[in-house]
Amino acid sequence: MTVLGASFPQTEIGTDPAVIRDWALAVEAMGFAYVLAFDHVLGARAGHPALAGTRFRMNHQSLVHEPLVLFGYLAALTQRVEVVSGIIILPQRQTALVAKQAAEVDVLSGGRLRLGVGLGWNRVEFEALGEDFHNRGRRVEEQIEVLRLLWTEELVTFHGRWHTIDDAGLHPRPVQRPIPIWFGVEDDRAVERAGRIGDGWMALGQPDAENARRVALLREAARRAERDPGALRIVGPIGLRASTTPDDWRRDAEGWRRLGATHVTVNTLNAGYPTVAAHLEALDRVRQTLAPLLA
């Protein structure tokens, strides 16, 4: 069985708490297993020279709700649906604070948090948060180690390259010990890292030959680390566009299943839906189309 989730329409849903509530309750009522939301703390000015060459279009006018605060709100509203960060930009955040916030969300949701993490692309955002953009790949591995220690141990003493903890711990600790950590990445080095230390991998793009190669790299990295490649979870996205059809959705879902995806996320962002109701109608159409394939 492949699990079906819905991507929170961050930049298009607006700021009305009632609208966000209604979207989340409708998604849960439809039977989606999880809600995925992405992360940005700051957006740089559109056209900022530091962002030249990036393929992402986020800027200071892009509306982005803070995911862990959002998940605390959704935890109080929902009963079953899992909340998933896709992704938290971990190296631009203080590790112990992320551990605390994630543990709290996990407690308040009854163990429904999955922490997707990634390295980020916005140097301006890193600088504003006081973190080094250039060593983020090296730091994230130590961050993962620290997170898991804080979630599982009552008291932690840790002296690493970037973290020092002297006989201290979180209270409360999460329901899940540890909270699952999934990597959202495309770079080969990061895919290898996901296979070596992650619980899952969140793919981007299409179920094509390039992502098939990444899946093979992910599994080989797990084997080299003496981990079970079959235990790794894989998320594949299905992005809706005005030109996509039910046949396209089926083809993408089947493609992700062939690549070993355990989860598929339906994304309605940037598809031209003028209202939140239209986003929900699209999600329901995709769900009805894919349910027989994913059961």
C-alpha cells in the first residue's frame, strides 16, 4: 500500500485561521494520511543578486507559514492526519530549539509528526539567522545526531564540532523516540546522506530515470552503512497543473510505485486554482482517481 498525502498550499491559502482550519479538516475527512508543509523564515527581495542562478522563485512576497507553529495549530484541530515538514531547513536553525519544538508538536499531536529536513538554498536567509551557509552539509549530520539524543535520552552530554551540551535534556520528550527524520534532497551527496542516516527520502521532480538513479544511490548508501535499504521510506510528489489529466496522475503514481515510493504527496500549488475550495476539489479528484491504484 502507498500512503497518500496532501501538500499544504502555503503561498496561496492566505492568513485566515478559519480557512486554514477548514482546509485541514477537509483534507483529513477525505482520508489523506498526512499534510506536508515547507519552510522559509525570510524571503529575500525578488531579484536579489545573492539568489541569481537558483531555480526557486520564493521571495519576500511569498507567503509562508512557519511549519512547526502551524503544526501545533493543526494538532489541536485534527485527530488522525500526520503533519510533515517538507522540509525544515535544519542548518539555519538552532538544533536544540528544533528538538524542543518538534518534541512539543509530537506530544500535542499524539505522535503524528514526521520531520523532513533539508539544507536550503537561500544564503540571505542563513545570514539573517546567524548561521553559515557554506558548511551546512557538514553541520547537518551532527544536528541529526543531537536531535536523536535529545529525543531519546533524559540527560545528554555532547561535545561535537558545532554543539556542546553539558548534562541537560528536554522535558517533555516526544511520543516517538526518536521522531522520524526524512531528507528532502536532490544532490547526490545529500541522497547518500539520507540513505546513511535518514529514515526516509523525499524526492523532487518526476518518477524518471534520474530519480531511479537516486533511489539506487539511496539504497546502496544504506547497504554500505549496514542498514536495511527496505526500511527506508520514499515520498514521490504529484504536482497538479492546468494541463494535467487523471491519466497523468495515474502514470505518475504508478511510476513512483515502481521506484519503490511508500508515500505520494499531491501538490496543488501554482496550478491556477483561484480559491481554497478549488484546491480542495482538485485534491479530492486526485484522491478518487488514485485510491484504487494505491490500495
